[in-house]
Amino acid sequence: MKQELKQYLKIGTLLLGIALFSNSCQKDDDFKATEQNQTINQTDFKISKVGRSNLEENTKLNSKLTKLSKSLKNNKSNTF
């Protein structure tokens, strides 16, 4: 009788532990998903693909890239 009670107690404790463990893991997953959604919604940037023809038409961008390219070349030549 005592051994049966001990076994039931062990099985009950094991099932309770498994239930608590699985429940806490599920809450972690929900928290991570909510956190990711919040960080996605907070960005002010828009991401889209742009073709080469659209880039070539953008004169402001081309002038800034040219200046950047020249300054990088000057920095490389000054280091050697």
C-alpha cells in the first residue's frame, strides 16, 4: 500500500513538473514573438528592391556616391 502511494506520488510529481515546464516554455515563445513584432513595427525604414535604372536616374545619389568613391580612393592612396 505504501509503495503504491509512493509510486502515485512520484508519477504525479513527474506529470506536474512536465506540465509546468511545457507551460513556461510556451510563455517564452509567446514573449519572443511579441518582442519581435514590436521591434519590426518600430522601424522608420522602408525596404524595397530598386533596379539599376532607377539608381542611375537618381542624380543626388550618384553625386554622393561619386564623392564617397573619390574620398575612399584618396584614403587608400594615402595609407600606402
